[in-house]
Amino acid sequence: MKQKISNEEFQKLSDEMVIQFAEKQTPKIWHQMAMEWNETSVFLNWLADNPNTDKATALMLYWMSGPRYFKQFKNREEAGSNTSKFDLIENIESKYLNGFYNKQNFSFDPNTADFSGTVWVEEYLDKTIVREIPAIMFEKLEGEHIAEPEGFIEGMPPELYDGQDELCEKYGFFNNQ
């Protein structure tokens, strides 16, 4: 018989599992997880608030979150239901500008196509922005090229995905709910 818990309790357990897993990984694995993570989450916020996050990871996460889209809003209230992503972008930008991310071993260039073929600075060019993206956020970072992860499922290494799957099975939830 499946144990019964609320959606909120399940999400808390799931988030705790992800963070406990991430805490044991390297910045390279974090970078690869961020490459494929598919939603704003506790993990992405943890990564944004982690001083050990590589500067290139932070810049990649920033651009993959669609800053130009959110720069059409004067403030978070105007962002409507997208406040979590608005907050993530603003948090990363603030920390980036203030030198919070002081480790820089990886490369990232928002001006050229990445592993998915996306040129991030060209996203949402149809939006009229009311707040500028700081020039430093467009600058290429040199360093080790991190390849797209192999075997990851929705940003999760197989062992984390399997753990999430077991958690889902235990409580009768579908994975990635």
C-alpha cells in the first residue's frame, strides 16, 4: 500500500533529495544538470545562491531563463504568474554584477549557438524591454567546454532520476509531477 502524503509534502521530499544529491556533486555536474533542467525549481535557486557555482554556469542559467522576456516588465508584480523565474533572473544578475560568482573554470558564450543550437541573446527580440540587460551579461567566458550530458533525464543524472522514481513509487506520484 502506498503511503499517503500531500502534494506539498511530496514536493518537499523531492526537493530535499535533489539538493542532497547536488551537494555531493561537482560544479561540472551542476553545470550539466542546469543545461537540461526544465523548470524553475529549488535546485536552480540553490545553484544561483551557491558561491561555488561556476560563473559560466550562472551566466548560462541566466540566459536560458529568458532575461529579455522578463526585462519587458518594470517589476516582479508586472511579471504576473512568472515571479519565480523573474526572481531567479534578477538574483543571478545581481550576484553576477557584484562578483558573487568568483570561480570561473568553464566556458559560455550567450552570443553563439550552444549545444541545443540556441543563440540565447537572440531570444525574445520581439519584446520591448523597459530595463536594460547589463553589458557584462553579454560577454563570453573562456574556459573548459562542458559537453552536453549523456544519459541525463530532464536534467537529472540517472542515479538521481532513479531515486526520484523510487520516491514517486513509494508515495504513488508520477515522476516529475
